[in-house]
Amino acid sequence: MYIARHMTTPAITVLPDTLLPDVREIMNARRFRHIPVVDEQQRLIGIITDRDLRSAYPSSILPEDKRRAILERVSVTEVQSIMTKNILSLGPLATLDDALYFLSKEKIGMLPVVDDEQHVIGVFSVQDLMTAYKKLYGIGERGSALIAVEDDGNPKPLTRIVRLLEEKDIRFSRLTRVHGEDGDKDIIYLRVHTFNINSVRKMLKEIGMSAVAPNLHKILPNLPSL
């Protein structure tokens, strides 16, 4: 679950003296929204975003003479004059959970990945995160299904489930226990990879656990009845 296995590499970077039209061309051609800015030694010094570029370029509603004047200035403006300098980065041994936390907390779409000397060795984006989780949990694979199991209250429910799946040679990629609210029982979420989901439910029932469907009216009390 380290981002080194899922980051995009090599990273496309630009130097601080790169002109804004050149950066814009790279972003448009590659459909990027962020590009790390590095020095001659590939050390991270900033980041340029599509939002930065939009702010630098003139509005389409400006009079033509003003637009032309701004475009002339933009054509000779270097990245370093508008890039963001105080940026967050991750090391290659950061986890997917670390990336999820910081991407969400900072409300950004990409994080540069750097080594101990701050050399940019890759980038990790929201798209990389989604791809990594899909691969990690087998989401979208044929035969992959998420089963919600009600905790029967007996000791070591996770141990018993794991033992059952391993004895029956059933591959699984997620086992998460969620504590119940308002007196509800705990729910254990299990992602299995098999074409015989019914047999899994039957085996769970044999060890005292029942697969359950969520009560949508309890989750969404204003949901109209059909």
C-alpha cells in the first residue's frame, strides 16, 4: 500500500524560468492540472496549476486592447513568478491512506513524490489513488462482491471469518469492522472474489453469522417508501 507502487513516474516537471505559454501547452497536450517546478538538480521548489494559469491569462470579456496587453506580458512571464512555493509532498514510502488524507485535507488533486534530498521522483494524483484502490481491492473484477455481515456477538469474529475463508480457499481483499450506532450490532464488511457468492453466505451462516442488507430507511430517514 505504498504510493511508490502506484505513483506516476517519471514525473513531467518544468524549470522555474519556463514561460507560461510553454507550460500551458504541456498542460493542454497531456491534460494535466498540476506540474511540479524543479531546479536544475530536479529538486522540488514549487508547483504550477491550471488555476494559476487561468488567473494569469486575461478574461475573454476584456476589451481587445487590454487582452492583447496582458497576453504580451504573459508571453514573457516565467513560471517562478506565479508558482506556489509552500507545497506539500510525500515520500515514496507514504501509504495510500496518507495520500487520501492529505489530498482530501488540502483539497488538491496531486502531490509530488520526493526522495530524501527533495528530488522529484514521481507524482501521485487523485486518479492514481482511485486506480490503486481499485487494483488493491479488486473492484470491478468479475466475481468480486462486498458482503455485509452482522456480528453475532461471539468472541473473535474477524478471526473466525478469516479462518473460514482460508479453509475454503476463498480469496478476499477487505475485512473491515464498523461499530454499530444507537444500539445496532457491529457490521463486518467483507470483499470476496468468487463466482459463488451464495455459498459464502451459506458458510457464514453455518458459523453463526448472517449476511445483511443495509436498512436504507434508517440511513436515510426521509427516503420515501415505494
